[in-house]
Amino acid sequence: MLLELPPEMPVEAVDQGLNALGSPDLRCVTASHSHEDHLDVDVWNAMIDAYPDAEYLSPDELEGDTRLELGEEPVWLIKAPKHSPDDVVTVFRGVAMTGDIETTKLDSNLREVPVEQRRASMDYLRDFPRRSEYHIHTKFSAHLNSLHRNVDWNHQFSYWDYAQRLAEEASATAAGRKAGRKWAQDRAEPIQLQRLSERRGPEHDWYFGSGSSADSSAEKFFLIIEPSADREDAEAFLGAIRQGA
Ligand SMILES: [Zn+2]
């Protein structure tokens, strides 16, 4: 089962991975959500050409709990939109891969999903061990910036008062942008800067946050970009980048 199809992932890398595992079959291909750093459409199509017999589960088409069987073990795909409208958490062998969802807060770095839906999704996710009678002991994020072993799953969803949290995050975000610009000047790679400029537009203003998904060996690039309604901030960021170039 292939989970996540980042841009420029060669089909050969999947071949090699399967061979290394002694597993000639690829039965299922899916992704935690449809953002391009997790589900690149070109890679998705290349996979369909290379592995036409696999089952392709597009995150936007999944609903509720999907239970698959992999080597007589269950794999669950739990739909829980919070970071994006089609977030799916994958659970296998007691390990939950939460994509880009931050489970310990109701807020999200993106605001693509209304807060009431975020809350409902997290309640649904929180309830998973009870309804499935399946224990989760470990969770990690797609960018590998968050890995928690021996988790108390329920505790992952005990939020602070939401309004208070939002106020605290607003000031933390402002500080984060500053730190992010500095970080980007020092560390960003051309591909990140290119993406940054490509995605800028009326609906997608981008700025660097303070590195919460930085250092991702899963994607082989360091990146966190978040849309911001603050154009001035985006301009300042791009100005800083140009000066640095
Ligand atoms: Zn995402």
C-alpha cells in the first residue's frame, strides 16, 4: 500500500521499495489529502500507468471509516477534514499517520475547513478506538515533524479553551512569520521559492511559518508554507527572498 505521492516521486522508487520488502504486488495507493506535496497528480497518473491493477483510493472520495485488509491485518482510512477538506488518517498496526492534521489543537495552519467541521472531525477521530475496538499506540505526521509513541489517544483531543488558544496562536504566528522569513532566507531551496511564487495569488498568499514541518525526510525538502490573508507580509517575505538571491 502506497501512502503519499509527493511531486517527482519516481515510479522506480516504488518498484525498489516493493522489491526490498519482497512484495511484488501493490494493492492500494492513497494519500492523506489532496495537497500537491502529498498527492501530485502527475505522480498519481504515472502510478496508474505503472500499476494498473492496484486500487486507487482518492482521499476526496473516501467517507467515514474505510476498512481494508492487508495481509489479513486491518488498515483503516478515517476521513477527518481539518487541515484540508479531504484529510484521511491511516491506521495500521496501532500506528496512526495523521497527514498534515495537528491533533492536539483545533486550529489549523490552513483555514480551509470551517471550525465546526474541524471539531466534528476531531470528535470522530477521537472516537475511533472505541468504535473499532482498536488501540492506537503511536502517531506521526506525514512530514515526520511529529512522532509520538505510547500516546493516550483521547488526550490528543483535549483542547484548551478554543478562543484563548486562537488568541495565543495569533501572536505566536506573527512571531513565527518573522522567524520564518529569516529561516527561508537562510535555508529555503530553489524549489520552495519557485512554489512560493507559483502559488501566490488572490486565493493563495503564502508565507513561511516557523518551521513546523521543516526537515522532512519524507519529502526531501524543508518546507512550510501557509496561506495568509496578509499581502503585506507576503510582499515583505518575497522582498527579503529577492534581496537574499
Ligand atoms: Zn497539506
